Amino acid sequence: MDPGVMAIQVLSRQEHKNLRLKAPDQPYAFAAKRMLAGLVVPELAEVAKYMPIAFTHNKEQDQTHMVCLLGLGEDNLFVDPDGKWIGGYVPAVLRAWPFSLIRQGDKRVIGVERESPALLEGDVGTPLFLESGEPSPRLEKTIQFLQAFSDQEQVVARALAALQKAEVLVPWDLTVKRPEGSLQINGLLQIDKAAYAALSDAAFLELRRAGALPLVYAHDFSLRNVATLETLAQRRAQIEQREAPVNLDALPENLFESDDYLKF
């Protein structure tokens, strides 16, 4: 789970005891150049409404991931020039920012992007730790959210392993239309519909038992959102040409305090 590109530190009650959390003026500026976001099963139904869902494979680590595509090139099209999110759903991995799970030896611990504008020292914002040194209710909610995400990542890993075994994941050389011309996006995988339809009953049952079917269905349903990205790219180009501010839905003022922000 790696939501940002800043230097990440292990969260420490000694080193970070004076930090407070407050929604910055540009809450999603950190994701403005992010093209992909990892996904877990509980959010697939929502993601599939807005973003294309695809798969990637890291050859060095020999790991396959399920991701959503956020842009067509260099910019995340769901983040406007003011750092606001304009899509109808924010992937869970991005909502956890500026916190994430990082590996330390053989275990995973909570990491924090210390230089994030969401973290302040002083009297403004919600404290990360209580005077006793224990996590504040807000931080405890974040920890639980990250732990739940980590558990769901294992569910996805089992499903992806089953899809690989069934040999239904194939390269997806996606060609998209942008205002400046066509662009081919490489490095993605998709479900081979013909191979999937030709699976034996036994192979299909294996996929079902591994929990892979929600991934297949969400991926297929989400493919229409390639056109959504093309439309967003067109609008972005028009706005830049006019040099006009983006007039889209803004996030709630109390972004980090809403009851459902850290839920799937």
C-alpha cells in the first residue's frame, strides 16, 4: 500500500507525538501525477462506476496487482488543478494518505509521509496521539482501516493467483484518444474473454472458490470508463486553453473528520 511519492517514515509515538492532522487546501495534490491505484474487493463495485480496472505484473517481484487507471499519460485526471478530487469515488489506498502500510523486516508497520501538508505541529487540527501516548481516536480509525486493507490485499492475491493459473490474464495494449492524438498505454493486463468463456467447469469452479469472479466482473463492467478518461482529458485540455478555474464538486470542508471517509 503506497499512496504517495514523498519520503515515508515509520510512525513513532515519540517522534511524531506533537503532530496534528488537518485537511490541506489541496487535499489530493499528492496524487496529481499518480496513474494507478491498487484496489481491494470491497471497493470494486464503486470503482467500476468511474474508472477502468486493469491488472499489472511486476516481473522483478513476480507479483500481480489489481489497479484502477486514473489518467492517460502524466496527469491524474481525477485531480483538478486545485488539488481537489473530481471523481465520484476515491480509491481506498488514496484515502489513507498521509498514512500507509510499509514493510519493516518480516512485518508491516504504519508509515507516514512526514512532509505532507496534512500534518502540522501546533494547536490546529486533530492530534495523532493522546497525552498518554496512545493513538487518538482518529489515528486508531486509520490504523484499523489500513489493517483491513492489508487483510483484503491477501484476498486479492489469492484471486489473482487463481486467474494466473487459469491463464486468462493477457497483455492489454490500450490505445486511447487524447486531444493531442492517440496514445498507447503499455504494461497493463486484461481478462481474455475468449479464454475465460472457454474454461472448463472445473477451472471455473476453482476461480469461484478463490474469490476471483468479482475481479472478472468488475473489470469487464469498468471497461466503458476508458471513454470517461478520454472525456476528462478533453475537458482538461479545454480548461487549460481557457486558463479558467475548474468548476467541479469540491470535497467537504471536514474531509478527514467525516464518519465514512475511512470506510470501504
